[in-house]
Amino acid sequence: MTALAPHGLPGHLVGFVEALRARGIPVGPSETVDAGHVLAALDLLDRDVVRAGLASALLRRPTHRPTFDAMFDLWFPVAIGERSEAAELELPRKDDGAVDIAALRAMLADLLAADDTAQLEALAAQLVEGLGRYESASGPSFSAYQALREVAPDSLLARIIAGLRNGVPDDDFATEVARRTARERVTNFRRTVEAETRRRSAERLGRERVSNYGVPRQADEVDFLRASETELVQLRRSVHALARLLASRLASRRRRARAGEIDLRKTLRKSMSTGGVPIDLVHRKPRPSRPELVILCDVSGSVAGFSQFTLLLVNALREQFAKVRIFAFIDATDEVTDLFDPHTDVSTAMTRMMAEADLVHYDGHSDYGNALSTFAEQWSHVVTARSSLLVLGDARSNYRDPNLDTLRGFVDIAKHAYWLNPEQRNQWGSGDSAADDYEQVIEMRECRNAKQLTAVVAGILPI
């Protein structure tokens, strides 16, 4: 059971802030003090107002809101135990007492079409209590999947659309509006059931434990190789904010480097007039330059999400480099630079790339060795002393020759060379992974999520 916080409401607020930090939301002391003032000024019985007030005081980015809302529901629950308002709504039952699923589905479709928020919340609570409850080894537990499995709200779209279209003129525009509205309401109902499940589970297991597995992660902490389509969409939406952040960091680094390094020889010569005491320091004139970026990118299915996001981020930072050349490969390599430009949607570019580029010569399975050979045969001149070479991939080459010598040659020529690997470090070298071998040739860095990728890209940006 969840224990009461010490020191009353202030202690509860501090615990809530610590939980937000643990989930990757930066909250400082000043924001915490502001949140305390907000709670002192608001009507604590109005839960929606409290939610909005705390969000305005504690959050710095809109992308933090989904995680904040889930954590708020755990720390400021709508009820304890069974919800009293849900008792007014009963699940339809057959003569033998079992839940009548067909009647329940019809009820849900009608409520979604009418957008009756209060009744939908009550129904969600009843579903969790009536269908989502099960007995585990440690006692009663709740499952959102089990609560929704037989109801299958996604299969009710036709009924909901029919309810929305009642009395509306029949045209394509109205049909599309009804379809999108129905999908949005089904999604919101699913979220309501999931929130109710987390609340009931937190009462028994503790909110800290439930927050570890039941609260959605920040978009920049989602593993590229395990991301759902929804999470990948969120990542793509956040890429321009990350690009602006990196660009501002670069501007700060350039300001600090503007004075240049101390020229020791000239400083000592100038100090002759002061008896050898270097009072006036002489700095070398900085020579800012923008290197060329060469990307070798594995676009096979296993790492497609990672590759797409990285290319999206690099595409947003193109102006930071003198030139960007992009080469994609599966078991052969082809240049795809022309498919990417600041005005092209990366998803469209990726689709065209898979259809138009010559990436498969054999069986369509990743072959890093042959891809390197193909690159060396046709584009070896691309990598120069001004180039930063970036290899993207998991280094899983299906037990084929990794062709280390070819890669070593490019690393020796390039000004900088990095390999970004989306797999966990403890998986490098396992199975068909040649990561351990490649790591002996090129600096390999773990890039499992957008946070790690941002840190790596920030480190290799030119000054």
C-alpha cells in the first residue's frame, strides 16, 4: 500500500518532484518552490486545476507532459479503491451473472459516439474492476490488456462513426472527420483504462514501483530498437528541438573558442619588455572551419528506426557542416545524398531510398564487409583529411567477413571517425555481432536512444 508522505502536502509535493526527476523530467528547487505557491493559491478539490497549475510550474518542455500526467495520476489519484461514481453504472450481465460482452460493446460505442466523459470514466473503472481484475501469486492485481481484450474498442470504429454521422450530410469530408474523431475517442478511452489500472495497481504495489514500468518514458529515452510506431512519431516531432539545442551549444562553444589558444612563443617574446613576466598574453588567431560529414548508414529492418532518426537529426544540422554525403547500405552501398535536403520529409526520403537505391546485391541481409568494399570501390575519394566519418549500425553482419582493413584505411584518412551502435554495450560481440572487432578499428559509442545520440552528436560537431 502507498504510505502517506511525511510533512503533509509539502512532503507529498517533494516526493512527487523527486519521482518526476527519476523519470527524466528536470525540476529544480525554484520550480519546486513555485509549485508550492501554486498549491497554496489553488482550490485543492479541483483536480484538473491542480494538474494544470503544477504542470505550468514544473514543466519546461511540452514533450514532458505525457509523463507528467501519468505521474500526477499516481501521486494525486482521483479516488482510493473503487470509485463511488462508477457504482452508479453497472456492466450489462446475462441471466447467469456473466458480463454480456455484446451489450457492453454496444454501450461503449454509444458512449463514445456521444462523448459522455463522466460515463466513460465510470465505465473504465467498472471494466478494470470487473474484467481487468485477476488473482496473482501475491494477491489481486489489475490488467488494462485484460480489461480491454474482450471489449476490443478498436473494432467499434464503424459503430462509432455511424453514431457520429447520424443526421450529418453524406460527403467525403464529413466521413473523414468522423473517422478521425472516432479513432481519437477510442485512443482516449484506452488511456483512461490504463490510467485507472495504474491507480489501482499503485494502491497495492506502491506508486514508485508502478511508475517504473507503467509510466511512459520520455521520448528521448526510448530505445530505438524497441520503439513503437507511436514512440517513433514522437521522436520525429522532437528532432527539430534537439537540433536547435545542439546549434545553441555549438554557438556557445564557438564564443568560448573565439579568443583562440595562447601562443606561448609570442607571449614569451612579448614578456621581454616586462622582465620575462608574461603580463600580456598573446593568443593564436582561431581558424574556424566546418568539416565535411560522411555518413555510412545501415538501413536494414533491424535498425531502421535508429537510422531514420539519426538521418533526421543530421539533416536538421546540415548547415553546421561544409558538406554532407550520405551513403546507405544493406549488403551493398549506394549514395542517397540527393534524396535528403532541408526541405524534404525524411520519411518520404527513406521510402524513396528503399525503392530507388541499389542496396541489395545478394540476399538482402546485412553484410558490413561487402558494403564497405562497395563504398571503397566507388567512393573512396569522398573520405579526406577534412572529413568526419560516421558509421551507423548494430554491426551484426550475419557471420560474414567484417572487412576490417578497408574500414581501417578510412579511419586513418578521416579527421574524425565514429561508429554509433544502437545496441546495448553488453550485447556487442554476441551472436553474429562483429562490434568487438570493429571497436578495435574505430571509436564505437552506444546510442540506444535520442539522449545518448544528442550527447554524441554534440561532441562531434565542429567548433
